[in-house]
Amino acid sequence: VRSMEVPAETLVLWDDCIIAADNFDSMFIWSGRETLHPYYDVLRQQCKDFLLERSKDRFPAPTLFSLKEGESMARRFSSRLVPSHGDKEDDQMSNFPALQTLPEASLRRLRSKYRMYDPHSDDTFLHWFAKVSNKNSSKRRQLRSLCE
């Protein structure tokens, strides 16, 4: 078991992870499909304790949601994440290097979770950022680094 900080992106929703996330008025404990066994309840409780401690002095208190991958309510969490699943694979790997540690089959499964994604109507974060930050964006759809 390891703990690590991850970016708030859709590509962190790995099958074998439990995520504790704090998003202003809502807090989330999201469990991937390989962590649904009661064996992992201890980890979920640790996540809950962490989030409750973190928010104990906030008013109004944020709502805590415990979500499982595949449940319709899990969209409440995934909709608040950056849609990095639509970025080019090279951009995904450079912006989130931990993806390189996933076996190829796991990476394919992760990317296939977003089969409803339409790249013609749904912008990724990098495409959106390029449009709003580049004054010539109507002439060029080429991406620029966020560091430029």
C-alpha cells in the first residue's frame, strides 16, 4: 500500500486505487473496481478520517461522498476532474509520469473508461487552455506548453 499525491485528472481513476479528494464544498472517497472488497475498508476509513480532520474547521462543512467505480453517483466526482483522457498519449505521459508505471493492459483499460468521449465536441484541458491563452487560437489549433 502506498500513498501519493495525484493530479486532479480523469487519468488518476485507476482500477486498483482509492482516492481521497477535497473539492471545496464536497469531499470524495472514490474506490476503483479492484478495491471494492471489504479488505480495503480500513483504507477507506483512513481516507475518511483524513478528510474529516482536514475539514474540521470549515463552515459550512463540506459533504462527504463515498463512491465506487461504475456507480452513477461516481460521475459527481469524475465530472470535477480535468478531462486528460482526451489528450494525446504523449501529453498524458509527460503531464502524469505515473502512468508509465501501469502495465499496458491496465493503461488500455483506463483509457477505455471514457468511450463516450467525443474529441470533436469535448475539449481536453490542453486544447481549451491553448484556445483561451493564445491570441491566434482561431488561426492555429496547435498546442503550446503550459510553461511558455
